[in-house]
Amino acid sequence: MTDMTAAGPLDVPGLMSRLTLEEKAALLDGSDRWYTEPIERLGIPAVMTADGPHGLRKQSQEAALHDLRQSYPATCFPPAVSLASTWDRELVHRVGEALGDECRAEQVSILLGPGVNMKRSPLCGRNFEYYSEDPFLAGELASAFVLGVQSRGVGTSLKHFAANNQETRRRYVSAEIDERTLREIYLPAFERVVKTADPWTLMCSYNKVNGVYSAENRWLLTQVLRDEWGFRGLVMSDWDAVNIREHGVAAGLDLEMPTSFGVGARRIVDAVRAGTLAEADVDLSARRVLELVNRSLPALAPGQTFDADAHHGLARETATRCAVLLKNDAGLLPLSRSGGTVAVIGELARTPRYQGAGSSQVTPTRLDDALGALRTALAGARAVTFAPGYLVESEQPDAGLVAEAVAQASAADVVVLFLGLPPSYESEGYDRAHMDLPPAQVELLEAVAAANPELVVVLANGAAVSMPWRGAARALLEGWLLGQAGGSAVVDLLLGEANPSGKLAETLPLAYSNNPTIGSFPGEHGKVRYGEGLLIGYRWYDAHELDVAYPFGHGLSYTTFEYSDASVAVQDAGQQTCVEVSLTVTNTGTRAGREIVQVYVTDPECTVFRPEQELKGFATVNLEPGQSEQVSVTLDARAFSYWNVALGAWAIEGGEFGVRIGASSRDIRAVRTIELAGTLVEPLSPELPTAMWLDHPVAGPRIRELLAGDAKYDDYRMRRLRENPFDRVARMRGFPIPEADLARLAAEANEEVRVSGR
């Protein structure tokens, strides 16, 4: 790539006036796999994008053509599946800052991430790159990530917009989703990041949404993203996601990546000259490319560096906060530093699985393994033996390896068994076939547990696994994928140098057959029907009162926490409604620890279906033994709103709401009830159901007054008529309100609502 680093800011308006149509179209195409197109005649430099998001994957020009796995060394932080379990905005921000520094050191201007697609199914092959099954949690953490990276003068690319919830047929499948489900589940994480973190770029997904490719979906890319949310940045395609280039430009897709070798630019020019594409649309996209290049100039300066040792230390700190202690019967963990033998079993203890497969694979600057870290930590204090137990990529048990592992377990005081998913089980490009661990690993676990019940299981997996075997383990640490320092971090947790504080960002079901996408994943005939609607993740398990292995938000500690003095203060102000939730958290144990307080909202009576409860706030608190601290969580109007399809807006339906404060979605410690007046009221018209008239805050009382005393239309009969259009009810013989009066009554009620601001 020619070095065209600009000495100062670009004169974007001046450059726009000098660009030819052909040059403007060229700017909308990549110049190769990673770079934008330079215009040497005008001194416009190329800027580089690179894969992320949990580490920089910068490739040489040659490697980019041949091998995804070849890249320059960079710090491999825990991926999103793990980061989400920290529930820690500040820590995720620090990781973002470190990644921004590494991008600048490599003159990379745009880091391609974070991914905020929902974990609709546990079988999605790319779940390790996404945060959560909950849009609020995903949006909060992704916002912190974006703010961290971009604080270093490096852009991010929020992805994959939208509804990229599977890998099967991802390049053409149509996600069939009703608007309310889109607005409440699959778009809010994107919306939150756009509105709070101002990402420089956004990446569209491969798939179609309701029959229209994301890359040419004007409703998504312009109406929702720009007109409603106020996005100011550039929209780029996922790699090779463009369908019809000129349609994409008209829809709001600015940059095609990687290069189309001029094909896309020629289509744009031809369409403008044929009158099928407005040159104003080309100008708009070209201006956005120039503005992106202008913002990127600081990252092009040579000679920038980062501290690899410090970043490895941050990766280790982060990994200790990611792991989730699911189970710890009789306080088996932390392990004592003195005593008898510790048997470490499982190939993953010495050959760590620390990241996912596909475009986000990072070449780490170094790599810690748990076996080596434990031997170093216990040197001279406890004996540490090892048996591999299985071959990572083998489905079939190896009798010799199992026998060796059983012998080691039998001779030890405690066993730490490392299990997990082989790299081939989960990757970008395909979905998982099932949720199970390899049969060889499960058989090994059963044999080892029979030999020694003092068993700790440590998992390494990028997505939820079924755990019918969990009763055989006395302690269970969900490690997810912990990045390059994960081996040392696991040992810190096993020995109590760090106290587990992670909480599940997704539900771990008892079995795949219990999950909400059965029968509608991954779809058929090019379509996938989101038939579960709003009910993904814990929303589904709560609605159906299903037992789970471990609930959303669950995570144990080596200490205990007590919640007290919960209170709720309400400022009921319509769209500016604010609810302040406060409580005292006390560390009632003997170790310093960190607790994550979760706040869920419930709407027990509503004219539309609403989930049993939804996460709407959370806060973290670090406490020494015996220490107490007041924790506050602020809920805004959106926390109580649903998407009213008829109004095309967020609405609070007035009435009673529940505020639940808990340590997980199924460990609720306090419940408070509040009343809200509500916000938007749907306009009345004669043909609407009678129920809407009777429930209307203005018209309802008037209708009841007019009906008072008429025995034929008492409460019982009106209850039977609630679902009938009101104009047809008015036609019934003897009905006391003439049909001719309905339009006037509706207009009066609508005007009173408008004047009152509801």
C-alpha cells in the first residue's frame, strides 16, 4: 500500500468538489482485502481495517489471500462470550483502550467489532463472538467497548446489522421477524451503542431481514439507523455481503468490502448515468468515506507502540473476572496451597482452548496454560500430576488414556478435570450440531468421578453446553474462552488468589430440546421464522416455568452477600420518567468480593403480551469482609416501555409495574411495586375494538357514564363485546350511543390526550 499519510486534516468539502464521479464511486469500494481506496491525485490516503474484536488480527497482504490464521502477534483478550460474564462496563472499557493502542501501533484505523447479535439459539456457531441473549446487557457492554477503543483515535465497526443469529445459510437466509420483536430484542443493542457511543462505522450483515438483504435494506440502514437513531458514521458491508451494489448505495450502504476489483464502482457509475441511481446518494456515501479517512489520520502516524507485558496483565485480570463459578459444594474451592496431591486431568489443561475459530482468530503475543501455571504456583508445596485423558478432536474414548487418568485420580487428594469443546465444534461459517461435550470427555468424567469424588471441573467452551453430568462434580467453573492469559487466570481462581465474580450472560438449559428455537432453527427453504417472538433466553424459560441447569445472571463467589433496605423512588414524567432503585449490599463472608446487582422489570397487567421479567439495569460493587455499601440503579422510561406497532413508537402503558432486585434472574432478593401514569395513548377511531374505547383514559369513563343504568349493556355484556369493533356495537338495537356520535367522541378524546401530553 502506498504511503500517503496526510500531514493534516482533509478538506472534505473541497475534495468533494474536485472528485469526479468515477473517483467518488471508487471511494465506495475497498482497494484490497483490508484497505479503503486511496485517490493519489488528491492526496487522499487509504486506511486499514482489521478483524477483532477481542484482539487485533492484522494480516500481511500475502497472508490475507491464503490463510485466516496467519496474522501479526497481538494480545488475545477474552472474547465477547467471556467479557459479557464480567458485567463490568469499566473493565470492558479498559480492554477497548488497550485494543485501540494496539491498533495504532500497527496503523490500523478501524477494528471490526464488537458483535452484538443476540444469542437466539445455543447452536449458533459464532456465539463466542456475541455478548448475550439479553439486548440491554449486550448494549451496555458493547457501548463501553466502543468508547474504549475510540478514545484512542481508532474506529470500531458495530456488527452484524441485523438479525445475524446463525451461520447456516447466513449469506442468503431471510430472518422473518415481526416488527415488535425486532424493536425489542434484535435491534436495541445496536440502538444503545449508536446513541451512547457513536461508533465510527457499522457493518451490515449477510442475511436478509424479512426478504430484503441487509446490504440494501433502506428501512434498516437509513430510516431506522440514521433518521430515527441519529447514526452519523459510515455503513460498510460485511466481507462479500453486497448483492446489487447500486441498490446498496441508494439504501445507505456506503462502503463495499473487500475490493470488488472495480465491478461495484462501474455499476455505480453506470446506474448514475442511466438515471437509476441519484448522484446525490453517491455524494453522500463518498463524503462519509472521506470523513472516516479524516478521523482515522492519527492512527496512520508511524512509531506508536504499546506495552505488551501490561496488556498481558490486563488480559489475565480480565480473564479472572470472566469465569463463572457455577457450583462449589462444601467449599471445595479454593484449593489449599498445602496438603496432598492435585491430579490435573484433561489435554485442555496443557493445550488451552482460548478463543474461537474463524475471522476473529488472534495470534497471541504469548500463551499461558493452566497445567504449567499450577505447577509453578504449587512448586514445593503440593505435588501436581497430569494425565491427558483424551484427544481433543476425538469423539471416541482412548482406553489407555482413560486408565492412566483414573490411576492418577485414585492416587490424588483432589482432581481438577479440564473439559471443553474442540475447536472444530464451533466456528464462524457453520452452526453446532448439538450442545454436548464430546462423548470421550463425558466418559472420562464419569470414570474419574467414580475413582475420586473430590472433583473440580473446569470448562473451556465458546457457547453453552448441556451438563447432565454436573452432579458428578463437586465444583464447576465455567471458563468460557479466556484469551492468552486464561491458564494463569484459572489457577488464580482455583487457588483463591482471585475471587470468582462472573455471572452468566446467557441461560444454561437442561437440554437443547428445552430451548425456544426448536422447530425454527436454522430454518428451511431460505427462510428462518422467529416464531418464539420476544421469548428468547431467560424470557422463554420464565414464561414456560422451565427448570434450567443454571439461570441467567447466576454466579457464585468465595464469599456471600446480603441485600437490604431496598427502596424505589419514582419521578413519573412521561418520556422523561426516572426510577431510582437503591439498596444496601453487605459482604457477609470472610473474603473480599465483587457482587453484581441485577434489576428486572415486570408489567403484570398489559394489553399486549410482555415477558415475565426483563433485565433493565445492573451495578457492580466491590466489598471487603463485613463492609456495606449503598448501590443505586437508575431506570429510564424505556425500561418500562414496549414497542407499540400501531403508534410506531415506544409506549408505557399506565398501571402497576414490579421492580425485582436480584443476584440472578432466579435469585430475587427484593420486590417493589410502583405505579406509572403511562405515556403514549393510541388514537381512537370508530372501527377499533370496544376494549380500546373502554380502556382509554379519557373515553373510557365517558362511555361507562353513557351506559350507566342500561341493564342490556351491563358490565357482563360489555365484557362479551370487548373484542367487537365499537362502530358495530353502536349499531346494535337500543345501544345508547349512536354510531354517528363516535367520530366526535373519538376526536374529543384524542384532542384531550394530545393537550395533556400523553
